[in-house]
Amino acid sequence: MSTERWEIDSSHSSLQFSVRHLVIAKVRGAFARWSGTVEVPDGDFSKATVTVTIDASSIETGVADRDGHLKSPDFSTSRSILNCVSSASASSHDLAMRSMSSAICSCG
């Protein structure tokens, strides 16, 4: 039993998000600093897992005041790290930030 492991090249990839705000608008953004790996046991991609570690302080939404609030203790600490682990067959994943946890969906 062997597992192949690849590092995700964050210089050629991006980690973006979109969330609903007040039901009428979507806020889009990205994280500038993150890393990830893909592990495939026995060459079977149906059993693959993806692990992503995100530096929460690198959040960018394009609005300086909002970014400042998202980086504040209301949402995170300066050392906050977000982790997401998913399997190839999962369509949504749990992402925890501070004491809040939310299901997130893969969109491509």
C-alpha cells in the first residue's frame, strides 16, 4: 500500500470564497497565504484527500475596512489558522473560524 503525495503550488493556484451578506449581496474574496496537499492512496483518486491550511490573517475582500474587521478579534486572532480536510467524494466541508463552524461547498 503506497500513498502518493503532492504539494499544491499556491503560486499557480488561488483560494477564493463567496458568501452571502444580508441575503441581498455576495462578498467575494481570497486568502493570500495558504498551503495544501493532495494524497492519493494506491493510485485510487476516489479515495484521495485534500488538506488545506489557510493563514486567516491573509484574507482580502477588496474593502480595507471589512478586511480590518475580519482580521479583528471578532473573527480571528492574528495567529489564526484555518484547516479544511476533504475527501474526493465530498461535496461540502466543514470550515472552522474561531468558535464558528460552517459548511462550505466546493465550486470547481
